[in-house]
Amino acid sequence: MTRTNAQQRSDPAVARGVIDWVFGGTPSGAKRRFHDFLKASVRYLSQQHSDRWEITLFGWGLRLNVGWVECLILHRSGLRLLVHEGSVPAETRFDRIRRKYAPTCRYTIIPLHEIPRAVAALTKSHREALDCVAAGPGGRPTRLMRNAHSVGITELLGLPNPDYSSTGSRSDPMR
């Protein structure tokens, strides 16, 4: 796992470079739709669970956590997305990984080129998974997790930061 330091995580240019690298060779619609989906997920969390999430940038991609649970993981081999089992389309295929703090949720892996088609069908289920995790005992991020939050991503996409962030929600142009 490639680590990034705090200065890199706070730099929107580094965030752009990592996301561009992940989507290299993929149709541009996939990256655009991923941005839209990530923005919608973060805005939802900011409104419903403003102190329970963080995004961490790595050299290999990024991860959106709600407390202890990875809810969205972007890397070159695809998008791993946490969804609520009871509200996914019938054809959804699941990963074998389960999370203690997300007992009614599962991961599905979406190849990068399928993001535009797949995320629309999974949005409701993903939000239900976010709510499930945020309401549970693993929903509160630790200090280490909060310190790993990457304001470079939120700044790049014009998103709010979690309530605990020293930059607050100033990055959100909608506020």
C-alpha cells in the first residue's frame, strides 16, 4: 500500500494526479460519473452524518470511510462499493469480504469502465449502507482516521469537509 504524507493529501493537484492515474485508459465518462457519485456520497454524509466520515488519498487510489468501515475504495482494478444487501438489484455480485460493523452490508466490485451504468442502480443501496454503518458502534472515526482525511480531494471536487476537520466545510461552494 502506497502511503501519502499530509502535505500530499492536502494538495488538490496530487489528488487529481492519482485519480487521473487510476482512470488512465478508461473512457472519460467513467471518471466523470465517479466524480458525480463520490460528490453525492460525500454531500449525503455531510448532511446526515457530518462527523462520521473521511476520505483518504493513497498513491494507488482513494478510500471513503465511515468510522471503521471502508465504504468506497477506488483503485485501478475497479471500484469496491459497500451496499446494503436488502436493496440491491438482483444481478448484483458480492465480494466475499464482510465487515463486523456492517453486518447487513456487502461489497460489490465495479470495473472502472462499468461505473457509469452500475452506480445509478446502486445509489440507494449505497446510501442505506452508509446510514447503517454511521448508526452502528463502528461509525465514529478515530483520531488517526480523522488525521488521515485528505482535504486535497474535497478541495478538488468542491466538497465539504467533515465537521471535525480544521478546514470545516469552507470548501463547499454550496454553503
